[in-house]
Amino acid sequence: MDTDLGAAYQRCRELHRRHGRTYYLATRLLPGWKRRHVHALYGFTRYADEIVDRTEDLPSAERAARLSAWSERFLAGLHGAPVDDPLLPAVLHTIAVFDLDRADFSAFLRSMAMDLTVGSYPRYDDVLDYMEGSAAVIGTMMLPILGSADPAAAREPARQLGFAFQLTNFIRDVAEDLERGRTYLPDEDLDRFGVRRDDLVEAARRGAATPPIRQLIEYEVTRAQAHYAAAAPGILLLEPASQACMRTAYALYGGILDEIAAAGFDVFARRAVVPNRRRMAVAAGSLLARTGAPVGLPGPVPVAA
């Protein structure tokens, strides 16, 4: 690799290490030659997210302009134009090496732009439409890097794993998203449990969820678990060298749901994290797991307190 390309991959790796601790740990179980390409995809998605979510002091129009300008540089690079950017060369190189579907990247950028204008979603189908770009396409981007003997069969489980991971984040980060003026839990679900958006804001302020909010969160956890169940068979379709990585990511993200359940589905009292001891145990267990061994689903959900 030339110096600029190597520096771009290193920049992506640093973003991954700093901001994606769970995923980064799992990625360390991949062969080295695959690892840098995963870092590149993470760097691409993270940087777009930073433009949207870490520039809240700027007017919405300026944030949209920044995202649009960066997207245009990326799209120009896809068409062979020189790119003056600290991380895009790594992303463009990874796309070229694996001939990744360019439409996945356009769908991702569309969802990022939605975050600048959409603050809530009426139905779960609307959330799924957003997650199609923000999460499902990440699964299909990753699949050629991870490798599979049957990519067609592995595609839908990869998409489902993207949904599962994204919904896990939405459940855990309700308070954080409220601060940004967004709720990803659909309005129809809030209505089902008699919860208003103002109730979520008040729970975040108090640091404690009401019983109806706990019931809402339990419902969303169950929904996320269905996506994990749909994704599990796909891990066995991956190349043997990639299975330990994805077993680890699967178990650790699923473990966030276990932590939420253990807290009685109160996502406002504290941020749900998987303890370091469990993280290391999961990684070690994934390395020792027999290739093709069944993937354990996230644990059963206890009744909310």
C-alpha cells in the first residue's frame, strides 16, 4: 500500500478502536488481511454518523451541507476522481477489492440524511425502512469480506443481524437519542403501552423508567431477539476464519439485551454494558467453538420488575 492509503486504513482503525469497542474486540478475531477492510467500513459509517450527530451546535442546513459535500466526494471517488480525505481512500480501496455493491452505500447515506429531518417513526415498518440503510446494508457490505460458501443463503441472515444490532442500540440509547431530538421506538408501540414522548423525556430526566415504559422496552427487546434468531443460521454459513469474530459480536450485542433485562428493562437508570470479564470470556469461547457449532441465542427475557 502507498503511504496515503496506509494512513487512511490506520485512521479507520483508530475510529473503530475508539468508538466501536464491542465490534472492535470481535474484529480482532479475524485474520489480519480481513481486519483492515472491516475497519474501513466502520470508519466510513462512523464518520458519516459524526457529521450528523456530533455537530449539533450547527444549523441543520449546514449539517446537511457537510454531509452532502462528504457524500459527493465519496461518490466522485467511486467514479475514479482523486479524493482528498483522511479515510475515504481506504473505503474506496475496500469497495474495489471486494466489488461491493455501490447501492448499499447510497442507501446508507440516505438513512444518515434522514436523521437530519426525521425525529420519529409512526410504525415499525418505517423504522425498518430507516434501518435498511443504516443497518441491513452493513450486513451485506460485510458479507464479501467475511466470506461464505453460499453467499445467497447468507445474505438475509446478514441483513437480519444488522437489524438486530441496530435495534439493540436504539433500545439501549433511548435517552441519548432523545437529547438529539429523535426517538426510534415507533409511535404505534408507544401508543400500545400508553407511553408519550414526554414520558420518555421525563424518565430520562429522573433516571428511572415507569412501569409502562419498562413494558415498552421489554416488548422491543423481544422484537430484537426475533432478529437475532433469524440471523443465527447465517454465522454457520461464513468462512471458518470469520465465524469466531461474528460469534463474538453476536453474543456481545445480544448480551446488551441481557443486561437490559437484568435491570428490569429500565434503560434510564444506567447505560447497559456487558462487563469486561464477560467480554473476554465470550471472545475466548468463540475462538474455541467448533466450526459449525450452533450459535446460542440471547437469553430468555425475565418478567420486568
